[in-house]
Amino acid sequence: MPRGQRKYNDEFKNTIVELYNHGKSLAELSSEYGISKSTISGWLKKAKPINIDNKGTTITAAEYQAMLKKMARLEEENEILKKAMAIFVKE
């Protein structure tokens, strides 16, 4: 990790996002907690809900990224199983 860079846990990040959603400004949060505005903006962007259908279902950008990552892993596992199956069918 680069020098001077802090690692914040998810609970702390969620607290900052909730404070912002309840009316605190970026400047207030930045000065009060000693976190850069760009860092807080990144957390806000990841926590912003995204509508995924007409029924009102929403997820956050972070959840969407996690789903994409999981889908890629499952597709890779599926390809491995297909290749293994082809080997066993030959025998």
C-alpha cells in the first residue's frame, strides 16, 4: 500500500455515506473525519442505488460489480467442467 494511504473498513464507509445521505456536506465530512472529498465521492458513487427493472428493484454499484465478478468466475468454472466432461466421455 502506498505511503500515507489509509484503509477504511466497510462499516466506516457506510457510516460516512449515511451521514452524507442525512444532510452532511462533503466539506463537513472531509474536515471532520480527515478524509479527502474524492475518497468520499468514490464511496458515494459505489453506494448509489441503481434501478435494474421496472418493479423498483435496486442494487448498488458495488453489488453490481460483485455480481459481475461472481458471474465471470461461474462461467470459467462452467468451461472447466465442460472440458472435463469431454475428456471423460472419450474414455
